[in-house]
Amino acid sequence: MRLSSFFGQTLREVPAEADTVSHAMLLRAGYIRQLAAGLFSYLPPAWRSMRKIEQILREEMDAIGGQEMCMPVVHPAELWQQSGRWYEIGDPMARLKDRRGRDLVLAMTHEEVVASLCHTEIRSYRHLPQMVYHMQTKFRDEPRARGGLIRVREFVMKDSYSLDRDYAGLQAQYERHYDAYYRIGARCGVPLVAVQSDPGMMGGKMAHEFMYVSPIGEDALAICEETGYASNLEIAEFRKVPDDNGPPARLEKVYTPNTHTIEALAAFLGISMRQTGKMVFFVGDFGPETGEKLVVSVVRGDMEVNEVQLRYQSGARTLRSAEADEIAAAGAVPGYASPRGLDRSKTVIVVDDLVAASTNLVVGANEAGYHLRGANYGRDYEADLVAPIAAAYDGAPDPVAGAPMTLARGVEVGNIFQLGTRYSGSLGATFTDEKGAEHPIIMGSYGIGVGRMLACVAEEHSDKHGLDLPVSVAPWHVGLVSLARSGASKAKAEGLYQALLKAGVEVLYDDRAVSPGVKFADADLRGMPWRITISERSLKKGGVEFGRRRERPARIIALENVTEVATEAIAKAFKAIDRSLESLPTWATRKPHG
RNA sequence: CGGGGCGUAGCUCAGUCCGGUAGAGCACUGCGUUUGGGACGCAGGGGCCGUCGGUUCAAAUCCGGCCGCCCCGACCA
């Protein structure tokens, strides 16, 4: 491509809306432009990079037996009504009507369509196992798009779907995806970490998310380097050892004025926050029959509630923080609330297992200005449920060996779900076994966001001058900067460009009539891994300058050797990536709790 | 949906408090001089000041509604 006729500009200044590195750089380098919140145009460089990411995905999916196909973006509502998601998913699902008034949805994902295809294509166990995938635009009306390409509403996603007759087959396909996803991350230059995750809305049993660990990430992760335990904080477990607070003592009411918070209470009584029990109130929706109920959670005073666990354990469909009047309605005094003496008909009390196992905690007395000392679970208060509902914290002992875990943030680049029969069951996707009996197909689904991957590549590979992309993802391998002025030199530059093209080198040729500084700055910004500079000066020295993006001084290479040197450098870089794949984690070699 | 911030030229922003002829830098056009890290001079073009309404002799500026964008939270297949 020649820059003199190129579509798109670089930006000298950082647009006001960008506050992550990847967003700022992709904007400045002329990769993406925003149309509206969460809606982006991908300019030629970005689209070239995304096609390269797609090609990597394609190769890896094909390598584990995938077959690429294409499915519609607009679906009839009936499909989603059958799976139930038409009713379960609210605003994030974009709905529209066609000219006849028929309800349609914009696809958020394609489990339903795959399941419906199975109707006609999978009749027998002989047709299984299968794995199909596609790369397609999906739309999710997110409550809030953010971070440039990190979280958008319309995006291209690689989704694959495995179809098996049994869970052993599903497990095998799941494991193959696990390995493939590590390879995909490495080939794109983005280090990914698999963490256990909440199957959530997908409704399956096992799930992993592939995270790019970065402070810009939206998810919190708990990772133990020592044992390999890695989990989304939402479902992270940790080992709990109760403190020795002595044998159960007498329950006594103590005057504790102005101690609305655990900190104030502990300070007032001269005890540790660990010796207290903390009440956190939520309102849970328990479905049409039961309706809303106050969910009262009790965790140790130094810990926080894990809302995902609480929702799961309590059986609530959704949870939200309770308002003061809702708390009071159940007979609790905010600031001095007690698990004792609540209206049990209006509440669901969930006590963290650590609290239940701890003796002599200080809890509220349900009376302003008073707390109870020596509270013991079972003797002094009861619960509907004792369950692990405390959130893991930085340094918490991991559940495997008690080794300390670190909390980190991560961007979810991909995920793998064991769906089971969630969709095949409701949509009637069945097969017949050897004995003629009908069974629902066992499904798995596996996604990777292509644009989000690009954002992570940009986040990982840039400096203050711009993008510095890996050879596998860069839109062009080489930036050819021509500073030639004379007709003869210009002809040499032109000849070199043609020679590089002919040799299969992807080259962005800066043949514009602008000053050298502009050309260098643009080349740095656009992120090609190598730069070739041709000028009267370089020709006088015997050829052209060749080097890594900002390498100075660059090597002088004779004109006739340039294509060979460039081709070799590129091949070497690809080989280095291939070598790095050998030491990647796999399902087989991963530590047992990864 | 709750909290906060912001909408003025393609981009970054000043002007708004205190109402009175719409500005700068970059970008763009023309000419000339330059030419190895975002050159310089001269001359130009470009704005319904987000939008609707109100107050006023007069509104980018004051008041109200709405819309949009960004950040935090909620939510997140």
C-alpha cells in the first residue's frame, strides 16, 4: 500500500474520549473511529490486523477439527423464546420487527441457531462428534461501553460450538479448546491466563475465561502462582481457618455509641475486625411466586461479601443493595443490625461458613448504640443457610494448599463453556443412539472477541511513540520510508517497493511529499515491526537502512539484498513465535486447579 | 438505572463566573522557501457555539427540558 493514496489519517493529539493506552493509540494511528457509544468503524489498518487475528483463529480451530460456517445475524424471536432467553435477557438484547410485525432479535450469540441446525443435520450418534465455528458480528446492547475496543456493543466474535453424544466427548473438545486458546493468545502476542469462571447465564457446568491480565481489565481475578489456582473473583474460593476466640462465652449486650461501621466498633472495643460479624443487606428477586425478599448476609468483619456467590447460594435470580427502609421493614436496625431477632418470614439469612465456625464474635444488638459480645452461631442466632459467601482478598490462602493468592485485574478475551443440554434440551436437538433411544446433544460453546483481542494486542505492544505490533498481527510487516528527492532515487525507492511486494513482504510505502519527521512519526505510530529508510544519504552509504521499528542506527543493506534480509527477519520472527508455543500451558500439563 | 464530568472549526482547547461583532494551536487550500524525527513565511477557506424552549433591547455566556459523549458504580450471554 502506498501512503500517497491511503485512506485515513493519524492524529497528532490524543482525542479526549480515550483514557486507555490501546484506545488512544488505535485512534491516533488511524485504526479505529467511533461512530457512537460502543460502535466503531475499523479503518484499513485495523481491518487488516483483525483479518490476521481471524486467520490465526481459523487455523487453530481447523487444527482441532472445527468447520467454519456462517449463520444469520438476525434471528426470529421464536428461537429465543424456545430457549427461554427471550424472557431471561432484558435490555442487552436488541429486538426489532420486520415489515409484517414479526419479532426479530439481533444475535448476541448463536447457541440457538446451532441447536436448531442440529434438528436437520444431526440425526444419529454416527453424526457426532462435531465442531462448527463462525466469525461474525454480534450485537449486545451493553449498559455501558468503555475503553475503546475493550467493551463495545457491536463486535466481531469467533464462536465455536461442540456437539457430542456424551460428557466425555464434551470434555475432550473442551480441553482441545483450552489448549488452542493458549496458542491463539501467544500467536497474537497477548499473554492469556485461564481462570475458572461462573457459567452464569450460559447455564452450563464448567467454564473458563481466558484473561489478559492488566489493570485496565474489568474482571477481578484471584491467582496463586504456587499451586496454579486461578479463578475469577466471582467464584474464587479460599481456605478458611477460624481464629481461636476461646470456648463459647456468655452472650452480653454492650453499650457501643457511634459505632455504625466495623472499623469504629473494633476501635471502640479495642478488638480486631476479625472478631466481629458484619451484616450486609440485599434485596433478592426469587421469581414470580416468592417475589422479593431481604437477603441478609453475615461475613466476618474484615471481609467482603461475594455477591455472585450470595446470589447463587441464596437462590435469588438477582440481587441489589437494600435501601435503609427495606432493612428496617425486616426488623433490623441499620448500623447495629443483628442476625438475632429478624423477621424470618421476610428474610433469607445466609451466614458465611467461617462466621458459623467462629466463636464469640461481636455482632449488632438490633438496638441503636448496642452490640452483642460473645455471639455464637447455632446458640445465639440461626440462618437459613451456612455457605461460603465471603469474597477472596489479596493474600487469601488458596483452597488447594493454603498458599497466598494475589488479586489482579483482567480483560476477558475468550471463554469456554460446557453447556451440556441447556440449549439442545429446550430446542429439541437430539440424536438417536445405537439402541434407537433419543438423547439431547451435549453442547459446548467457545468465544473469542476479535476486536477485544486487537485492543489487548495494542495495550500490550505500544510505547509513547505509538504501536509496536507483533509480526503476526501488524497490518504490514514493513514501513518503507522514502526520503528520496531526485528522480533517480525516487525510481530506486519505487523499484524497491515493487521488489518487496513481489517477494511477498507486506509493505506500507510512504511516498508522500511530506517532511521526514512526519514520515518517521507516522511509521512509529502505525506499528509496523520493521522500517526501511531509503534516501540520498542511505544510497550514498551503499543502500537502505533496515531495522526494527525505532532501531537506530539501522543497518545499511545493499539494495539488491533488501528483500532477502526482510524476508528472513520476518520468517525468523514467526519462528520465534512458533517456538514459544512449545512451552505454553495445556490442559494436560496445567497445575491441577488451574 | 444511580453518581460525576463534558458538548464551541476535522483534532486539542480558550472564551461561559461577570450577557454586547466567535478565538488560538494543529489540520486543510494556494504560492514561495525548506527537506533525516511531527519545518518556515505570506495569503485563504472552514463554526445553527449539541438541541428545543424561556429570560433579555441583546444569549456560546443566565434559567429549564431533552439529546449525545466520557468516567465511577450497578449490570454483563
